[in-house]
Amino acid sequence: MFKKIILVLVLILTVAGFSLINIYPAQAEENNVNYTLTDLSNRDFSYQDLHGTSFAGAIMWGANFQGANLQNTILTKGDFLRANLRGADFTQTFADRVSFDQTDLTNAIFTDAMLMSSTFRNAKVTGADFSEAMVDRYQTKLMCETASGKNPITGVETRQSLGCY
């Protein structure tokens, strides 16, 4: 009899223990939505908190990210052609092989960002801060041709952050 009671108690405790464990994956928080391989052309993400989000392989032609928090995002192979990135914060973002061609990067922040093999053809970089960012030398040279201004948040001169001479 005692064995049956112990067995029933163990069974009850086991079932109760499993009911406390969530077997379903956690729902993504609003700022951790996965936009990998999506077409986000002309979408408006202005002033949104998107930190930690993945935009890997996403097409974001003409999208509006003005003032958005994109810290710690993954942008690998993303395409921001003609996007509005004014005042966006890309601090510690992983953005390898990303096209920032013809984008407006006025007052954007790229501190500590990984931007290897990314392109910035005809991008407006006035007031952008690239401090401690890893940018290909050739892309840096191209941006230095038009770089000017001081970032209003960090107080860093764009030319200084790019290492322009």
C-alpha cells in the first residue's frame, strides 16, 4: 500500500513539474521579430525599437528607418538601397555584405559595428559616427570624399570617425 502511495505521489509531482515547463517556443518580443529574407521595401519603421532584430538577406529598398534603434541587429546581405536611415542607431550591429548604396545616413550611429564587405556608394554620411566600426578601406575612402559634420548624439566628427586624412 505504501508503495502505491509513493508511486502516485511521484506521478503527481512529475506531472505537476512538467506543467510548469513551457514546451512551446517563446513568442518573439516586438523588437525581436525575425525579418530574415523578407521584402520590406518602402515599409515605415521610423523611430521603432528594433534592437536585436534580424534583417539578414532582407530587401529594404526605400524603407524608412529614420530614428530607429537598430542596435545589435543582424543585417547580413541586407539591401537598404535608397533607404532613409537618418539618425538610426546601428551600434554593435553585424552588417557584413550589406548595401547602404544611395542611403541617407545623416546623423546615423555605427559605433562598434561590423561593416565588412558592405557598400556605401553615393550614401549621404553627414554627421554619421563610424567610431570603432570595421569598414573596408575602399569604402572608407569613398565616404571620406563627401564626409562632413558632427553627430549630434555622440559629438564625434564624421571625418574623424572614418579616419579621413
